[in-house]
Amino acid sequence: MVEKLSSGGPVTPPDERAYLAPMPKDAEIRSGLFAAMAAYGLWGFLPLYFQLLGDTPPLVILAHRILWSAPTALILVAAAGKWSAFVGVFRQPRLLFTLLISSIAIAANWTIYIWAVTNHRVLEGSLGYYINPLFVFLFAAMFFGERFRPLQIVAVGIAALGVLNQTLVVGQFPWVSMSLAISFAIYGAIRKTTQVDSRIGFGLEALWLSPIALLYLAFFLPAGVQVFGSGEPGFIGLLMLAGPLTALPLILFAMGARRLKLSTIGILQYIAPSVQFMIALAMGEPFTTGHAVTFALIWAGVLLFTLAGRQPRVAATAD
């Protein structure tokens, strides 16, 4: 979302204008901060929900997550009085195509994460979301005009050592972590640059994905797997709950992304993986010395990168 600064706001350095959100009113900043924090908090506890679904295959969970997200989003759109704006998007092919791309990015992220949780790899998932801010800042540099400071380059190198340690010492390339980080950074960058209400955007993303999810449940279920599992009312209710649990944090995230700087979103990102990290340890996932070194390097790199990014630029004082 590349926008002009609102009148009367502070001057932003030329090299930052291309990627920072416009300076909104204080109330909008507060609402954006609350929305983003709530979104990351909900995402942090999401593994507990997936655990309640037991041995349900990841793609079945994904399909239900998509299908029940669509009506949830449409209800939210109608409740907000945004129905005419929602219908109006169908007359904007470019926006529809952009939301198709963002729907693919978030579907990939969901698929990988559900697979990780259901295969007892929550720790890898949390590592991915710790790495994610580095990709957020990288995308800010590549597409929104942000420039790296020398300390930030060092920080990326430290985090890269963590990935290398995970590969060589632990003996496993963190493909789950890297895939989650990249896919969500792509999604965040697309939604950052998309001029659409968060509820409308998510509703259209769900509608793009729904036909595929419906076809999967109707014709491509694995042998012996039922659409609603055991068929018990409580379990069906849990599957339907996937819609609200998916829609609410994503809409809150989009609301926050529209109101806050991209770098601020990257900092708040740490809430979710911290909760997930503690859940993984509580669930007894393996955490060896090698894992500790990996996380220590990633944490150090992310912390250094964040602190370096918050230092005032020389250009800012020159203005």
C-alpha cells in the first residue's frame, strides 16, 4: 500500500516514503496496534485448536478452514455494512487478481503450518515465525524502498548461521520454518499494498479458494476418511469453528497492516512464535542443545536487526 502522507503529519525521509504506511491519526494507530496484537495472540494459541482435531488429515483441516472462512467473512462484511463495496470489487479485475495471488500465498502458509502442527513440529513452526520479520524487512528493502544498515546485514548473517546450524548440527534443513516465513511475508506484502477493506479482502480470498476446497472434500478424500470425521456434533462444531478462528486473526492482521508501519508489524510478529514456542515445549517436542543454538542465533539476529532498524536515520535529522 504505497500512499501519500496525510497533511500535517511529520516528514518522512525520502528513502522511507515508498514503503511506510501513511501517518494516520492517533486513534487509528491505537486501533491498528490492538488489532495486530490480538491477531498474533490468536495465532500463537492456534496449535492447541489443531490438536483438538486429533488424527484428521491436514488437507481435510485445510479444506474445512477455507470453507467455513467464506461464510464467516461474508457475515462480517454484511454486519459492517460493506456489502456494496464487496460487490463493487467484482468490477475491478486487477484487484480480484491481486487477491487471488494473496489467497494462494496464505493457502500455502496454512497448509504447511497445519501439517507441521499435526506432525508434532510446532517448534519448527515457531522458528519460522521468528524468521519471518527478517523476510518482512527484506521485502521492505526490495519492494518498498527501505535500506539496510550495516548492523542489519550483520544480523541477517547471524540468523543465517542459525539456519546453517539447524542443517549441519541438528541434521535437518528447516524447510518448514523457511517456507512459513517466506509465504507469510509474501502475503503480508501483498495485503500491505492492496487498497481493500480487510473483511472484504479476506472474504474474496476465501471465495477464490472455496471451490478447490469443496472439490477436494467431495471427490478427493483419502480412503476411509469422512468429511466430518466421526460425525459427532462436538467434532463437527470444532471443524466449523475453523472459520471464525481463521477469519478473525487474519482480518485483525490486515487491519493492523493498513494502519501501522511495516516494520512495526514485523516487531509485533514475535508474539505468536513466543506462545507457540512455549506450547511446543509443554507438549514435549524434542529440544536439544543443537536446537538451543539454532534458536539463540535466530533470536540474536532478529533482536539485532530490530534494534538497528529502530535507530533514527541521518536523513531524518537532516530534514
